Amino acid sequence: MYQEIFKHLQTAMKEYTSTDNYDVLLEARDEYFKLTGQALEEDDDYESIMNSFNDWYLVQFVSKLRIRTAIKDYALKYNPDEDVVYALTHVKHSLFEFSGKSLGGKFQLNDILHSTKIHLAPSHPQLAMVKNDLFLGRLLKYKDEYFLMNGMSILPKEIKGLLETESKKLRKEKNFHKEKYFLFLVENLKNKWKRYGHLQADRLFNFNEKIEGWM
């Protein structure tokens, strides 16, 4: 199952980064890195950052030149089966804690933002994480099984309490736009923290900050 769904993602990524879509790709890169902060090739997590961008570009970004996301356009163009379409077009972007393995051997996640527990599919590839790691990621559901997309941004463990407090506030508001902003802000603050590594993380993660260019 993992191979089937990710084959579609790879095919879509190849098509929507082609020459025909180059203007849209440039627009997306400009917007993404304004929101999250610039990525440098020498950063230890550069590959993870670019994977996160690719995931966002496919499943969340809507260009000013288009009327839908790239993945919805792909689904309409190639018409894969309905389980694949659902998986590709209902991706959940959230804030997670890795909880290790269950007694049944499945990887467990705690969705901090939405206060839910998730078991990944038995066939899910190994995760390069240790128990209690915090990360931003995107989760898709295919035939009642959950898989993480490739882009995962590891966060400092010291801010777990801050993230839980802010997530609780957002759950009460039930405002998707604010949730989306919060996730971008966390990514932005994480990248800022990397540049000021001598400061304690909980001093830099101020969720009252504003992201320039956010609409």
C-alpha cells in the first residue's frame, strides 16, 4: 500500500516540477520561504526542509495562476481510484509527538494540535526518530491506514509545554485558518531558533509574533 500511494506522489512531483510548471514552482518557493524562513544548503536539515516544501507544494499550495492544488489537478487529470484520490486530497498537516511502538509493533503518534492518537500502518517505513521527538509533518490516510509524507521538521523537545498550551487554545477556537498560521509560525520560529542556537528554545518560541506576508 505504501508503494502504491507514494508512486502517485512521485509521479505528480515529477510532472509539477517540470518546465511547463516552472513559473508556478518559483512562485511557490518564494511564498514558502517567506513564510518559514530561508533554507541554507549547509543546514543539517536542508533535505528535510526541501521535502517539507515539496509536500506543501503538492498538496496545499494554490498558485495565483491556478484554481486548485497540484495534487487535485493530478487526480482530475489521471483519475486514480477513489481511495487514492481521498488519500492525496485529504492530507492532514499537524504537530506530532513520536510515541514509539505499540505492543502490536505499530509506530504511534500523538497529534498535539488535535489531541488525537494515531497508529501508522504496519508497512510504514522505519522512522529516524526516538521516543518523544516532536515534529511538524503531513499525514495521509489510505484504506484506513496512516502514512507520513516525507517532509518532517524536528522541533526542540523543550517547547512541548508551549505547543500543548497553544494547541489547546486553537482547538477551542476551531478556526482552520488560525491552525494553518500556527503551523507556519512554528516552522518559522524553528528556523529562527537554528540561527540563534545559543538561546534557549522556549525564549524564542513566541506565538504572538507575526509572519510578514501572511494573508
